[in-house]
Amino acid sequence: MLLLKQLSPIQKAALAAFCCVWLLSAALTANAQTSTPSATGIVLPQASDFYQVTQLEGEQNFGDFVVGPGKFDLTIAPGESETIEILITNRTGIEKEFSITTEDITGSNDTETATVLLGEDEGPYTLRDFIEVAADRFIIGPGQRVTVPITVRLPADAEPGGRYGSLLVQTASANLEEVANTPSAAVVSRIAVLFFVKTPGELNQEGKLIDFVTVPDQRFFNSGPITFGLLYENTGTVHTNPAGEITINNMFGQNVGYVEALPWFSLPQSLRLREVSWDRTSLLGYYTAEARVYRGYGKEIDTLTTSFWVIDWRLLASVTAALLALFIIIRFFTKRFTFVRREP
């Protein structure tokens, strides 16, 4: 204190300016230790600033990242909300920038595509604006697993029915040196978490099994296993989860096989093909398969049948060749030798 009194006003001002500069430099240094520049040069926070982070043991360098669970099926009343959690694990071996976005999804009449991401378009059963997270851009270090709470909040005037959306977790490089050494545009990887939300009330649930075939759809096979296709059509306004079973009988009516079709989802106004396999290889003859599928609501069960032949042409050719050889041998002996019956 005595030393300060001996300083001139100019010296005191210089000392105050030096202290301000020192404090600002310390603050910037501390911030740099918890933040990392993104690929665009923007300083991003660490995931630990918002979420619970766990450092996994051992080397986690698999060149990828993992997000789970992949699907949530929720029932939320109007004006209510529900919070769930997903896990994001960085297994790339380096520090990465992650971002979270939301998109609506819809079903499809293409049996090869179960869901369609709609990008910036709003879906007929929109959910994207009702999915909330605390932070949508952050850094995850190598071998770190982040627990991200996600809240789905419906408006008070939400009508009964289904709403369908997705939360997309994508990553880009968070290492500026890596970006600088990459001559081409960065490749962005993303993983979608699906959200199926049902609002209670008077629901329009409509759907049924419309086709049951072998895959590929043919009548003759050389051998097993045999794959069956269950084609389900949803004509309602809310998703369903059909499930069923397949029984197989041989040409004598004996039951020789059973396959369970575990529940699968079908979005509104869409077709969904479910394939199941009968894992039996030694087959021969004519078979009839019957599918019994629960529609996913009420007590309705749809029943369809299909039939097919299993003929191993190689085995058939071998048997035919053996019979032909036996016939030739018998003919040879009957022509070369004369059999005389001995009189008593």
C-alpha cells in the first residue's frame, strides 16, 4: 500500500492497464483449455460443459462413433413432455466436433426403405420442432462417452395420433491441422435416432398383411434355407408393430418347421416388408407355409399361405444316373446269359 502511494498518477494508470491485460490473458488461456476451434474456426465448448462425460478404459480407436439407442417409442399427452437419454461414444481415436439436428421422417411405399429423412421439409406428422437438447454443438475427446438428455415436448393443442421425427448426430473434424492437411471437402458422417410419439385419444389404426411369398418369389429351390417375405400395409395415421409366426408342412401334411416373426414397425401410409428365414438346409419335396400375423392393434390376425418345391437337381441327377447304370447292367446280363429252369 505504501509503495502505491509513492507512485505518480501516470505510473498508477500504467500499472492498472498492465493488470487488466494480465487478467484478460489468463481468462483467454483458461477458455482455450476448455474450448477447441471447429473446422470453421469457431470456438466450440467441450461436451462436459453441458453433459455427463465418461472416459472409457482402454484404446477406443475404431475409426467411428456410436450412438444409441437407435429408436424411441413414446406416448405423450398434449402439453406434456418426456425426457430420455442417448449415448454418444467417440471411437475415432482423435478429438471430434459433433453437432445435433432434427428432421421429420415418413414411411415409404418402397419395400427397400423403411423410413425417409425429409431434410428441411416438414412431414405430414411433424415432430422436429418439439425435440429439445441443451447444446447442439460441442467437442468430444477420444474415448469419451457422452450422456445427452433429450426432451420431447408436445404443445397443448396436439391432436391424437402419431408424430415422427429423428435426431441426427453428425461429426466433422475438430482438429485444425487435420482439416488443413485434407485436400478435398470434409466427409460428414451422421447417425439418426428415430422418435415415434403417440398422443392418446381416438386413433386411426389401420393395417393388414397383404402378401406372403418366398424371397425371391419363386416356386422351385435347390436347397434351404428358405427366406419368407411378409408384406404389411399401414393405411392409418399412427404407426403399428405387427408380429407373427410361420408354420411349414411337408407334402404329407406333417409339420416340419416353425419361424417366429418378431415385432417390426410400420409407419402411417406406407408398406413394410419383413423378411424371416427358415434355417433348414436338408429339404426335399413339396412344402406349404402358413403365416399368421397380428396386426399390431386390437385382436385381428391375418392368415396367408404360400407353397414351394425344394429339389436338389444335383442329387436328382446322381440318382437318375445310378438308376440308368443299374438298368444298363441288368440289360447286359439278361442278353449275355441264358437262364435255364431246372426240372425236378
